[in-house]
Amino acid sequence: MDKWDKRFMELAETVAGWSSCYQENRHVGAVVVRDKRILTTGYNGAPAGIKSCVERGECLRRKKNIPSGTMQEVCYAVHAEQNAIIQAAKLGVSLQDATLYCTHQPCVICARMIINSGVKKVIYKHGYPDAFAMELFKESGVEIVRFEE
């Protein structure tokens, strides 16, 4: 990893701090970059106009006893990677051949979106229990690398 990877991962960690997720250990941030230029950012949080778990005072996933890495759709939050891709779409920014820095390994739902968005490389810091996502990245040719300082 070089100094730019470190800088962009630090930014992803800063963006993660904006998360409206009730569980602090699940604050996730993403930064999409091309040619050392920031294209978009994203963090996990409820869609616009929808109350977050913080505002509700409880985590829906904890309330329903849903284990990490399963049933990602049962959550108020949009994932950080999804929000970064959505922001690009709203702003008309192409993510073709970009690199996505993320505080956590993407889940399979995010992996599919990342693959179709044209992102060519993903650099993540923390693991996540989703081997299928890793298989999809490998098969698609999207390079995925764990960040090491």
C-alpha cells in the first residue's frame, strides 16, 4: 500500500463516522477514486426521509436477532458502497475503472453493484463473513485487496 491508499482509507474511516447505524462497530464508509481524485463517498444510513435506527432508538437487526452477514435486506440502512454508487448516479459521474476504498469488505449485494458499476479495484480494511462476495469479485476480474499499513 502506498501513501495515497492510506489517505483514501483514512477518508473512508472519517466518512464512516457519519453513519446513522445504531451499532457503532457497524459504521462503514466508502470513497470512490480515479486518478487520485475523489469521485464520490458513501456511508451506511437510512434512505432520505426515513428514520434511522439511531432516531428510532434501536437496531432492527438486533431486535430480530439477525446474525451478521445474513439477511442484509432486513435493515433500514443503505450500505456505504451502495450510497457511493447511488451518489455517482445522481451526479452523473462514471465509476468506470475507479477504485473503491471501504472500511469493511463488501457484502454480496454490494459486490454485484460494484461489479456492474465499472469499479476495477476494491481496497477494504476489515473483514466480513461473506465468501460468496469474494468469489464474485474473483470471477468478475474486479481486484479486491485487504488494506495493510
